[in-house]
Amino acid sequence: MERKVSMKDIAERVGVSIALVSYVLNEKEGRVGPEMAQQIRKVAQELNYRPNLIARSLQSGRTNTLGLIVADISNPFFSNIARIIEDEAKQYGYTVLFGSSDESVEKSQGLIDTFLNRQADALILAPAAGTEPQLMALKKKKIPFVLVDRYFPSVPANSVRIDNYQAAYKAVTHLLRTGKKRIGMLTYDGGMEHMQERERGYRQALEDHGLYQAALSQRASYLHLQEGVATGLSHLLQPDRKVDAVFFATNSLAIEGLKQLNALRLKVPDDVAVISFDESDAFDLFYAPVSYVRQSLRDMGREAVRLAIQGVEQKSRPQVDVIVGADLVIRKSCGFKAG
Amino acid sequence: MERKVSMKDIAERVGVSIALVSYVLNEKEGRVGPEMAQQIRKVAQELNYRPNLIARSLQSGRTNTLGLIVADISNPFFSNIARIIEDEAKQYGYTVLFGSSDESVEKSQGLIDTFLNRQADALILAPAAGTEPQLMALKKKKIPFVLVDRYFPSVPANSVRIDNYQAAYKAVTHLLRTGKKRIGMLTYDGGMEHMQERERGYRQALEDHGLYQAALSQRASYLHLQEGVATGLSHLLQPDRKVDAVFFATNSLAIEGLKQLNALRLKVPDDVAVISFDESDAFDLFYAPVSYVRQSLRDMGREAVRLAIQGVEQKSRPQVDVIVGADLVIRKSCGFKAG
């Protein structure tokens, strides 16, 4: 690379001291007359001066970088949040490093190490199951972090999420109102709190109508999605318990589930009604557009960045749980209200 | 934050000089006995020593960071490439900063400035139209960069992409073989070379069969996608030129187009056959699964990272254009072969 333009170069060109240039370019020009400040900035621009933020960060202790760890950046739920976090971080002058944990404890630790080695000022994480000790270690090291989408009751930490219990309760209650009586659920195993909350909401809605059957709640593994959905659906569709509706706990589960329902030539909603969490273009284009719980990704991303930067600036109180909005988007896949 | 563990702390604990610790932790332990090296590494781990890569980068001139600039990280084409670039970069010990240009010249310049201020070692860009001067400036500053998906004939630069002309030619030729005669195309305006190549392939395939009509080639604006697709489709569906097939130049155009065809109650493929570029879950779940040109995103991401890191290590020759594979995935949306 060619030699970088330094403050010295600017000082020589203008005919002033390096200290004076430094005052102006570090925006402390209170001590410098406005005309001189303007001249220095003009020359800096002409010479294409570029501040070395890395060097500066050694003094300030800041890099203006956030590390974002999601399960998989290619999953639309996370790529949409990433986009909002990017835009929001930019407002504060921050850029974003990203990484995908694939729900793996080891990969999550690797990403945390990498981002801390690069002196990320704060982390935003959709934490994988079993990463509680990693988060406790971050707390101990006083690294600011914010959890999005997921959280752990055992780890007191800033988090931004929806009320998963309420959202699931509302979705299943809607299916009950359309006259469905045997409603199955397909969720992830792994015991993540947000998945358990969705299951709890599903269960409570059915119990309130005396219709809960434990056998209708099936779990798939994140790493073996296709097989897990196949096994779960084949359970739910057995003649003795044949469901009239399926509640999918995520968009990935629903997309895989709809592909398999198509392969089985089952019609939505006549053979099986469907409702899901989260948006997808695929839901819009499905022949029976899919009803879903819409999480406010904009609020989620915005609040996550706000809390992360408050953490960096030490302004935050010990712990904040932000519950953002979620609503039910009802379309054809649920069938219509009975009566 | 708590005080960081330094090499001095390790040296004191082991009872050796700081220089010795530095040799070992910077992997120059040829000069140190293997037992001593092992002991030093063990203590470093016990004390939770974390090298300051930022400080180290001031000496090495490297941050092991790549900056990735795409049009929109929430577009599945780019989030899938981002995921592959992330995984590939990790193999080389690099992490990735990302940013979305929204096809804006100003946003692109802003992201380039930000990433260079953070001392990214190299950039990978899917450049927006009109950013040629920004790329020329990168060349002048000897910042290594690689173009993915798009490129500019006027800017000699490393690039990784498919043969867009051939891929479009093959897609349209397939539609012709199924007996379609009035094939429309919907693409983006803005004059990007890869879009022009797709248009050129479309045109040549039709000209080879004496079926080209300029009026059947329509363009939409990236920033006003919905209106652009509506206007384009209404042109293509006018009674006097009613098309029997539409070739969409990107997945975003196709998804919006299919939504509008649904709203118009037109059946695919009977009323209008459809073929697109790029994958989408929505294509799989559409009632007539959509045929598409599949670009090898894995090869694209892998080659982009390889070239970027070669650039950092100064091993690259002046210019490399890598053409990765693309194939045609034929499904129901094209209809079937006549005869």
C-alpha cells in the first residue's frame, strides 16, 4: 500500500504545528480560530487524509464495532434483523462484524473469542442453547452484550424479544376459533427458553378448551431439519391422531413442513390448516398464503443496538428486558371462522 | 472493563522474561525449548490471556478483516453469499464486516470509507451502478478488492461471476423448446453490465428463432420494485402483445412478479410460463415450482475470499476473472416440452 497521508503532511502544507492539525481533526477546535480550522480541513480533504481509527482506538479503548452472532445469517429472520441492526448501528457511527453459530456451543465460543480479539465494543447475540457459561464469562469480563430473540432465565442480561407465550397462545386460539380441534405443533428440540415459551402458549390455549394432547407436540433437531420434520409430521398424521392443523414454531420449520405436505398431496387448509412464526416470501406465494406471528424486527434491531451502545457508554442500568410487539397476520392457510 | 492480562503477568507467573513469553505467544518459539513453550502457553490460558490483535495489527499492518459490500444483506441471494464468505474467511482466520449499499453510489462510498477507516485488509463488493470511480480510487490506493456477481468492463479488477449471457441464452432457449413464442423479459434499469448481459442472452436466443420484439423487454427500478413490475407486466400482458412466458432477471423481480400474476388470477404455466434467475424458498413452494438459473454461490464465495486474501498477501497477478458454474433447474413453471 502507498504511504498514508499523516497529520504532519497537512501541518507542513498549511504551515502550522502538528498539534494544531490534531486539535482540528479530532474536533477540539474550540482552541483554533474557525478560518484556520476550515483551512486545515480543506487541506486534509485535498490530500485525502484518512484517520487511522485503529490507532485512535488504542487511546480511546473503542473501535466503534459491534459483533453480531446469529444462528445463521442466511436464514431470512436473521438476515432481516442483521439489516436493521446494520442501519441502526450506522446512525451511531458503528459498523457490524457478523458470524453464524449454527446453534453450536463451540462455534459460538469461537465467534466470541474472535470478536473480542478484534476489540468489538459490544456484542449482540441470538445465543445458542448451552451458551449460558459463555454469557456469564462476558459479564465477568464486563463486555457489554445484548440478547435478541432468545434469552436464558438463569443469565441476567439485557435482552430484546417478543412475549413468545402470548404470541403462541393467540395463534393457537385463532385456530380453535376456526373450529380446529386436533392441533399439532412442530418445534425445535434443544430446550431453548423461547421455544419452550411457544410450546407453553400452545399448550395453555388447548388446555383452556380441554383439547391438549401431549402426543401432538413434536420436536425436530436444527441440524437434521428435514428428517425431524418428516418424523414429526408422520406422527401427527397417523390415522388415530390425525391433526386438522399444525402450528410451526419457526419459518424454517414451516417451509420444510409445507414442502412435505405438498409431497404428501395434502391440501392447506382443507386437509390441514397451518400457522407459523415469522415472515417469509414463501408464505406470501404459497397457494394458501400462510398465517403467521409477525415479530417487529425493526423494533428488535433498534432496541438491541440502543442497549448495546448504552452498555459501551456505561449508561445502562443493570438489566433491561425489552419486550417488542408481535401480531397475528391471518390469511388463507388457517381456513375461515366457523359459523 | 477489568484490567487485561498482559505478557508481563504471564512472565512473572512463570518466572521468565517478557521477551521469552512474547517469542512463544507470537509463535516464534524456535528459540525456546518445547517444555518451556508449553508451560508459558498453559499459564497464558490459565490467566485467560487475550492477545490485542488491534495493537498487533499496527505492527503487521493487518487486521485479518474483510469488508463485504452487497446491495442488501436481507436479500437471500446476498445473505447466502455472505454466509459462504463468512465460512470461507474463517478458514483463513479472517472475520467479515458487512454493509448494504441499496444500489446507491453515496452509500457505497460511505461503506468503503468506513471499512478502510477500520483498516479492513481487503474488500469484496457487489458494486452498485456508477461506482466505477470508487473502484478506480481503491486501485490507486492499492487496496485489494474483488467484485462478485457484478463487474464493469471499464474497471480492470479481480472478479467472480457466472457467464450471464450464456445462462440467459439457455433459459430462454428452454422456453422456446417448450413451444413459447412471445417471451417477455423483466429486468432492472440502471445499466449494470450483468443485467445487460442477461438481456443480451435473452435477445440472442429469440433472434436465433426470429422471435425478438424490443417491446417485450421491460425494466423496473430497484428502488420502486413493486410499481416497476406492475408497469412492466401490464405492458407485457396487453392484448396486442400478450406474452406466453416471462423471463425474470432476478429472484426479487420474480417474487414480486408472481405475487402480481396471482393477484391478476393468471395461472402459471398455462396462462404464462415463468423462468427466473437465482434460488428462493418461495420458488419451491409456489404451486407451479419455479424454474431458475442456479448460480454456484459456494464457488462464488470461495473464489472471492481466495482472491481477496491473495490480494492481501500480494500473491495475485494483475487481474483474474473467475467464471463460476451456473445451471438450469427446470420445474413446472415452464410448462412441458411440446410434442
